[in-house]
Amino acid sequence: MANRTGRVWTVLGGLHFDLAATIERQWLVDHTDRDGQTWTDVRTELGGVGGNMARHLHDVGQPGALIAVVGDDDIGQLLLGRARMDLPGVEVHPVVVPGAHSGVVALLHTVGRGDRKRLVVGPDRSAVDVVEYQHVDAILHALRRQSAELILDGYVLRCRVAGWVDALQRFRADGWRTHLELVPHDLGHEVRAAALAAVVASCATLSTNMSTIERVLDLPPLSASALPSDRAARLADKAGRILSGSGARILARFGRGDAQLCLRLSEGSEPELWSYDLDRARCGKSTQDRLLVHELTGAVELVGGRRLPL
């Protein structure tokens, strides 16, 4: 596919090793309180937000580089080799965090009664949670000569918010346009609107799910009868103050899979509510990452994006 934007993309984020399997839900129910064994196909996949973003950019034909954060272990070396094999044409720049472990994630899909559910078991801490700016600054400086668009894995903020807020300011001063995927475990309970405003002030794009940004802004849950447009309008009103003077845009996702609907906010523009065809988007473990890449690269029609009245 031709390059739609003329931009060269850099992704900074973690690589995880995903183990995916599918079993019958009834089997799981029957074994909730006793031992058991079953056999099924088990797949290994390159995962992590960084790996997902790089793969989605590769799939839409966009050039790019991946600053791949892994642990100081054998799994980290396996992940780097897998990234080079799975992502031909992507420059892979390793960042091995001393003393840290690489992440392994178990994805268990259960099927039954005509539907499919997913259970995810991930590490409490891995290399991407403890990586610091000093680990990546030399690579970023070198890549800045060829790229100005940085897609950032939000897990780097999870345990070291203050340090990465400072790093985001450095990115902006160096000419990077940062597009941050703010994941549900980011920022922690100590961070509220003030820290979010500091993050937004240094980013070109902040993409997140609606529940995460509502929690940070202390917005209580709405009733079950509330319309999607009600939820979107409430956030648009609250978030206006955070966007003031930032030049950034916020993409807040919700609905099926926390991805079906997206509220787009930017200062000086009317809020927009968009809907996506998740079947066309191949809804799965990295749908939000996929949608962000499609929006940044102008390939939204590939996932059936259409604007709804708000």
C-alpha cells in the first residue's frame, strides 16, 4: 500500500511473548474447583503494545522503526529475533533493560453458547514498566534525523509517571510529535487531572479507552440507560479544560471491546463521535492499537469508520 502521509513513524514500546489458546467454556466451568487437563492448539505471537503498533504500521505499508523494549533474559532475545522475522522492512532497535524480565502474556479464549470471550493473564511488572528515558535517549536522538512521528506505548508511564512527563517535554522540544496510547494500567491511582493535563500538553495525540480517562477525571459511572452520546458529551465538557492551549487531540474509545465508538476532541473544534466496523477491524487483542494506527495514517476506511451525530 502506498504511503498515505509521507511521514516516517517511530514506535517506542515493549515486546511481549503471547501464548494464545481456545477452549470450551463449559470445560472451564466444570473445573473451577478441581484439577483437570485438556488439549488444544496453542499459538505463540509477538505481542506488547510496541510490537502491535509496529505490526499494524507494517500492515498498512508505512515505513517505520521500532525501539523494542525487552528484559535482560533469554525471552527478550527470542522476542527481538521474532520481531525481525515477523516485521520485514521495520528497523528494530533493541533496548535491553538491565535486571528486568521480559513479559509473557497468556490469552485464553473461551467459546460457548454462540459467543467468544477472552481472559488475559499478564505480568505485574516487565521491562516496559521500568524502562527509563536514559535507556532510549541515544536511539531517539539518532532516529530524529529521519522521523518526527513517535508512537509511544503508555505502559512506560505505569510506574514512573513523573520521569516520563519530563521526557515527553524533551520529546516535544526535540521536534517529536508524540502519539500516546494510554493503556488502562497507566498513571495509577495517585494521578489525577493535573498529571493528565501535563501529559496532554506534550502530546499530539492521546488515545485511550473511555473508562480510563473517566477514572482519572473522577467522573462517576453513568446509568445503564445512558446513551453513548450522553457519555461522549459529558467527557467533552470535562476534558475541554485539559486541552486548553495544548494543540493535542484526545481519542476516547468505548462500546464493544472498548473500541466500537470513538470520541475525538481537540481544542477549537467541535467534538466528533465515530463508529467502527469491528468485524472489518478484525477485533482482537490489539484492536485499539490497530484503530490508532489507521487514524494516524489516514487508513480509517479500512475499518469502516463513519461519523455519528453528537
